[in-house]
Amino acid sequence: MPTFSWLGAWRAALTQPSVATYTDLLLDPRLSLRRAAAWLFTASLLSYLLGIMLQATVFPSTLVNVIREAGATGPQGFQATPTFLLIFALACTPFMAAGFLATYLISFALLHFIASALGSQGSYTELVYAHAAYLAPLTLLSTLLGMIPVVQCLTLPLALYSLGLQLMALKAATRMTWGRVIAVLAVVLVLIALVAVIGTLVWMSPEVRQWLAGSGMAS
């Protein structure tokens, strides 16, 4: 059976897009939910750290604006210094990465539930592992592209490429036909649209806006 190192799995998932590639990844004897979670957590953590360091060194004007806003909105007498904000941001990165990981694990649980209802033959661990293999390197790559103004136009093609990788990973992990794979994503998109519509209606309701205005959270 094939075995992959961390970087080997990431490289294969990202640069050799095919259902066969993801099937090989799922045959790795080291496949586990723990390994997939470690990929997502590590990629998220490095992405946040990279973003902070780039803003502090390459885009210092952004940091200046953050300091100004923190001083204006913070408690009276609070002094936000570059050093304080940098240390605070670095200290928060593990918690942000953990939140990123929790969000994905919950999203995959929903995806697995829908796929199982439509005939999936794969496990939750396989689903998470297949998606984490491309999401981890893609997270880092997206952060790099987002920080470079010249190549920010590549974010849209990268998103479309990510969709293609998701379809391949989902097919390999569920072992369903292409029709059912697309049906799973269609159901997910419908649910997201419903949540967005309901959220918008709730946000626009007079009662909610009045409560937010009274709390000082809405202008």
C-alpha cells in the first residue's frame, strides 16, 4: 500500500488532481482523523502566523491603522503599542487555528451525514482525510496570494481549482457516482443558501435592528 509523508500527501493532492490520487491517499496505512486534524490545524496556524508577520514587516501601514482603531475603541487610558498588538496577535493564533479546525470538523460531519443519506460507502475519517490533504496546502497558498497585490487576481481561479479538488476528494472518500457526488454538493449549497436567507431576514427584522441599535452594535 502507498505511504505518504505530510508534504508528499499535500503535494500529491494539490498537484496531481485525480480520483485515483485521492484513492491512493486513502489507502495510506497512516490514515487517521488525528493526522488529518493535525494537517488542518498546522496549516491554519502557519497561515495566521504568516499573515501577521507579513503585515508587520511588509505592510506596516496596516498595523498602524489597527493601533489607531484599538486606541480609539479600547478602554480609557488603554495604550496599544505595536509590540503589544504583535504579541497579542501571536498569542491568539493557536486559538484561531483551533476554531478553524472545529469549524471544518463540524462542516465535514454535516457533509458526511448528507453523503451517507445519498449512499456513501466511506467513513467520516476518510472524508476528512481526503479533504484535509488538499485544504492544508491550499490554505497556505491562498494566504500567500492574498498578501501579494500583484497576484491577488489568482484567488478566483484558485477557488475554482479548489472546487474541482473537492469533487475528486468527495468521490474518492464516498465511492459514489459522479451524479451523487454533485447531488451532495448541491444539497450543501441549498442549505447554505437557506441559512444565508434566514440570517438576512433575521438581521433585517425591525426587532433585531432595534436591539442592536440599543446595544450600540448597529449604526
